[in-house]
Amino acid sequence: MRKKKWEPRTSTEKKSGYTTFCGLWDGVDKDGKPIGGAMYMNDEDAARLEKEKGRKR
């Protein structure tokens, strides 16, 4: 069985523990109107991601 690749946890809301900006998201709401906004990464996952980037260099 293959091990699942680790993915950082993200949220469309800035809340406790999710304050690291990581990009934008977009889509449509239930009425078909375009929506979107900022996406935030879990702070612990952001630190892990930076650490892993440093190892690859």
C-alpha cells in the first residue's frame, strides 16, 4: 500500500491556528455568482513546509 503524500491543512477563513497566507481561491456560490478570497495555511504545517524546503536545497 502506498503512503499518502502529506498535504498542508488549509482554510478559507483566517482563524486561530490558520494565519499564514498561502494563496487565493475562487468558485461560484449556490446562485451561480463568482466568489473567492484568501486562503490560509495551518501555522504548524507552514513551519513544516518551510523546513522541508530547506532540506531539498
